[in-house]
Amino acid sequence: MDTSKTTISFRFKNVSQNCGLKDSSRVGGWTPNTDICEMDASLQVRMELAGVRPEQIQLAADGQRLIIKGYREDPWRNLNCTCRHFRMMEVYFGDFECVLTLPDAFDCSNATADYTDGFLILTIPHTTPA
């Protein structure tokens, strides 16, 4: 098992106002399970992204908004699965997007990201008082 960390870069840019889940014409929109914890010096966001390759994750900061987008492939579709019917389906595949609006007390421009063992960990420091 590879437990090495993968660092994912933030892309600082302006994003359109049309954020949120993909429009209803797209199949497979889902929202990852997310934990947010405030610590003494930062805010940590932990997002469960099992099966998502690091190159399929996009991060952006726009003011106090963090935008996390990505895609999880359905391996059965790629293998031309001949399943007659599914008995249970609980894992979501396809596009996802999550927009987190943070209070001014956090400095999104200095956020860092690590992806390890299927978890994306974002660390957003508190702003430094002027």
C-alpha cells in the first residue's frame, strides 16, 4: 500500500458565479463526505475522495471561497461490465463539486492541500491581525 502524500496545488483565479453541483443534465453529480475542524492556528477540511486520482482533483480559491472539483471514474463502466442488475449501489461516480465559503478570519490565499490514502486535507491558516 502506497501511503506517500501527494501535494495538490491551488489555482488562484476568478471563478464564475455558477458554482455548486453540475447542472441536472449531467449524470453522476455527487458530494463527498467532508469534515471541517477549527484548530488554534488554522481550519482543516478533510474530504473523503477514495478512488479519485490526484490529477482529477481541481482546487481554486476565489476570495473567501474554496472550490473543490473532481471526477471519480466508474471502473465497471470502463470494463464493459455485463452485470444483469445491481443488488446494491452506494458508491457515487462521476463529477463532483464542493464550494466552501469561509469567514474572513481565514486566509484562503495561503491554504495548503495534501492527498493521502483517499483523503484530501486542506489546511487554511487564520489571518494575521494587521
